[in-house]
Amino acid sequence: MNCSASLDCSGAGDAELAEQFRIIAEIGGDIAFSIDCASGALRYVSPSIEQLLGYSPADIAAQLDDPGSALAALCAGMPERVRRLRAGDRSRLRLVRETELRGAHGYMVPVEVLSALVCDALGEPLTLVGQVRDLSPRRQREAERKRFASMLNHEFRTPLSTIDGAVQRLEATCQDADEPTRQRYRKIALATDRLIAMLDDYLSPERMAEIGGERKPTSVAPRDLLDEAAAQVRAAGRVASVEVGELPDTLRCEPDGMRLALKILVDNAIAFSPETAPVLLRGRLAASGIELAVRDHGAGVPLDEQARIFDKFFRGRNADGLPGSGLGLYMARSIVEVHGGVLNLVSPAPGGAEFRIWLPLARPQPHSDHALPAAGDAPAAPGRHQ
């Protein structure tokens, strides 16, 4: 059973090319593998499999025929896939699935397995090749999002419930209050109900888990997001300036989540800039995605605070005396990141602060059986917290 460090190819040129593709497959930390279709023998597996599962490539090669072995899931169903392909059914030519592999010490490792059958010039399947991706970091992020949503829901719901109860008592006991006072009570009660409903809509653990994950397709026009943000600025009695470059007609995202993220940034810009200064909203194409920016003309964020501006509960010196919990920007960044995007802070000249949301654009699905999806590169992010 060949478990050498490179794929077994017929010519020197083929071997060199195969080695290049192996490096590409492994450069992001994924594990590459190759299994012979005729014999079921392991031809290659990345040495990094030992870091993930505790088994060396030689150990795994020796155990591959055992249905309970670490790599049994990689070639499970391969004979049926080969049979279907020979019968003209190409539906299982490439597969992506999630499973768990048992490590050498008995622990289960969640992984994503991407595999494809490689055929010769006549269409005869020769090799099953693929990649193994460790899903542990993704699962940890999902758990952290749920914990964050639960914490945020609790932190907001507790004072809102107190306010709701107090207003109900005031309405029930103040029969002699004049009509304007009663109307104020009613407005407080309605505003409280609206905020509690927002918690259920946006900040329940289930809702946060849906954002950026598997969900039914939704979309919104990026220009509409900017126009709604401008309306928010003007409703606060401020001047909004909108600059729109080339933008796609629609953006696939969770629209209400992105509206909330932009609302937080606009609230920040209004709170931290002079009343006479405009709030600039900008949209454009950028780095295989789009960029939505909110800029104010206030004092900006002190240099020594910029690295902490997105931290939970952080409030800078400029926020002294202003209402807030230190969670706004943290929440905005969380929403953007679960969409696969980035939220940046920059300090433009001559002053002020600018928050930039970068979101990836959906790529068309490849039609070729040999095409591989490319991953878009997002700009790096430094870190103002409300």
C-alpha cells in the first residue's frame, strides 16, 4: 500500500503538477487524501492527519480496510459511487458531507469531507481524492455566538422587564394623571414592547445561529441599506451625505441583521459627532465584495483605544456621560462576521471615525466537473465601542 509523500503519477511532468496541487490543497491547513478506486488502497494522506487524529499515515493505511478505522468514512460508499458513475449517473461524482472521525485516544473529531472521483480519458474512475477539514473551530464559534446571544438577550431583557412592569403599575394606579402623562406612559410601554420584540427577532440564540449559517436565501439591495441608514440620520435631525459607487442590485444576507449592524454604526456616528456635522454613508465594490461605510466628523477614537473598540463592554473616554452599555459595536461586528464579512475602524484625515463593513459577494457555482470554488479574501481588520 503506497503512502508516500506525493501522488503516484505516470510522467515527471504529471508528478510535478500533482505535487503542486497537493501543496495547494494543504496550504490552508486541510488534509488531502487519495484512495485507489480499484483496490481501495490508500495512495496518499497528509502527514498533518497525525495532528488531527493521533494516527500516522502508515497507521491509517494499515487500518483503511477496517470499517471502524479512522478513515473509513472517507471511502464509505465508494463502490456504489463507482458503480453509479459507470452507469452514467454523475450525481455522486463530487460529495461534501460532515461526519466525525475517532482519534487514536478515543475522542471524536468533527470534520467536513470533500471528495471527488478522478477519471481517465475514457471516463473510468481511477482515484478518489479529497480534503478533510477540522470543524472544531467552526463549532466553537457557533457555540460562542449562542452564548453571546443568550448573554445579550438576558442583559437587555432584565432592565426592559423592570421598565415594563413599572409602566404597567403607573398606568394602573395613576387614575388622576392628566392625558399628556398617560400618553407618555403609553409611549414608554410601546417602546418597551418594541425592544423586547427586537430581542426575540434578532438576539435569540436560534436567530443568531441562523444568521450567516444554513438558511433560506434572502437578499437586499445594498443601495436600500444606505438609503435606510440615511433616513435614520435625517430622522435624528442630522444631515446625511450618501456616496454610492458601483454596487450589485442585490446582496445575499440576512437583511434585518445587516440593518441592525448599520443602525448601530449610525447611532454611534450621531452620538460622537457635532450636531452640525454631516454623517457620510458610502457604498462601493471592494476586494471581491462590497464595502458599506459610515463616517462621522467627531473627535475620532484615541489611538490607545482603537485595539479594544470592538471588545465586549468597552467604553472609551469619549463615551463618558453618554448612555450605552459597551455592547453596540461588539454586536455589530458579530453580525457582520457571521455573514463572512469584516467590520473595520479607520481614522480618516482630518478627523472623525469611519467604520467600514466588507461583505463577500456570492460567487456563481462552477459548471465544470473539475472546477473548484475559490475563497474570497477579506481585508484585514483593526478594531470604537458604543
